[in-house]
Amino acid sequence: MEKEKVLLFWSGGKDSALALHELQTNPAYEVVGLVTTFNRDQSRVPFHGIPDVMVVEQAKMLKLPLQRIFLPTGATNEEYISQVSYILAMFAKRGIKTVAFGDINLEEVRSFKEKMLADLGMKGLFPLWGRSTLDITKKFLVTGHKALVTAVMTEKLSDEFLACEFNEKFIERLPEGIDPAGENGEFHTFVIFGPSFKMRVGFSKAIAVQEGPYLVTLIKEP
């Protein structure tokens, strides 16, 4: 049976990395490429603090083609749909009709994406959907993934949680009420290794800056 070809929206963080792992270990699917949206002015993944050059490095280590989409700062839903749909329509014309995401439980976000895809004759795939965020976090770690915490929401977490490895010790230190996967936006991550990576992604840490509600560690090439 021919595998279903899938594009994966890739943030560079742990949820998209685990979604990739789930898809690549499922014989029904073939991930044929990654899609990442960036802030056009900063050339970084919004909120994560990950520059485009580091996402390119991730894609190289995963041996997958990367489609970059640069959106204006504070892009409206209409701007997002217009620019993302334009790119996805090109893939749809090539026969790739399935797009995957690492979303876990935000129904409004899922509905928004499914509506955008339906208008293009495409469908959404959500391999992590509805699962316990603690279970997802445990699987991320037990499968050998490694990640750095690159952003923390300052109303929820202090800077002592920033720029450290996302591991069991980090999870144990989280204050009560903080989701272990950061599903409420409490923190964001940058994946530096996983079972599909041919090598660890090299990086260095730069200064931490405040960007809206987040304190972000700006990572860069080593």
C-alpha cells in the first residue's frame, strides 16, 4: 500500500518533534517536508526565539526539505491564511493533501487550521491530539529527544527556568499549575536531538530579551 504523503508544520520545538516521530513510526505515512512560519522582521519563530538559520539546521539534521513562510509582525488571521494558503496550494497541486500539526488540545486552534485546509481541498492530521500532556512529555523524553527551553512566560515562570535542558528535573521543578508540556504557553523549546536526527544540532546561547509576555534566550550558530 502506498504511504500517505504528509507535510508537517514545524515550530522547532518539542511538540512538532514528537509529532514527527509519531508520523515516521507509523507505516501509513511518509513525511515529505516541513513548513515553518517566521516573524518577517526578526526572522525568528514567534515566541520560541529560534532564528531561521537554526530551523534550517534542524531540517538538515532531519534530512527533510523545509518550506519557510515569513509573516509580518502581529499578522492577522486573514494575513496568515492568505500567505500560508498560497504556499500550501502549491503542495496541493503536487498531490500532497495532508498537513500535520503538533497541537494537543486547543480546539479553537484546530478548527481554524482545519477550515483553512478544507478551503484548499486538504485535510489536517493531529497525531498528538487529545493525549495527556504529561504522557506526551514522558514519551518525548523516553524516545531520546533533547531540547533547550528558549522562552518562558514571565508571569508564570522565573528566569531560572530559561536556557536549561527540558528534562525530568525541569518538569519536577515546575510550580503547581504549570502544564508539563507548556500547553498553555508557559514555555517554549528548541529541539537539538531526536531519533530522526543524524547529528545533534549545534548552537550557542546569546542574551535573554523580553519579547511581549516572554523572556527569550536568543540562540545562534556555535
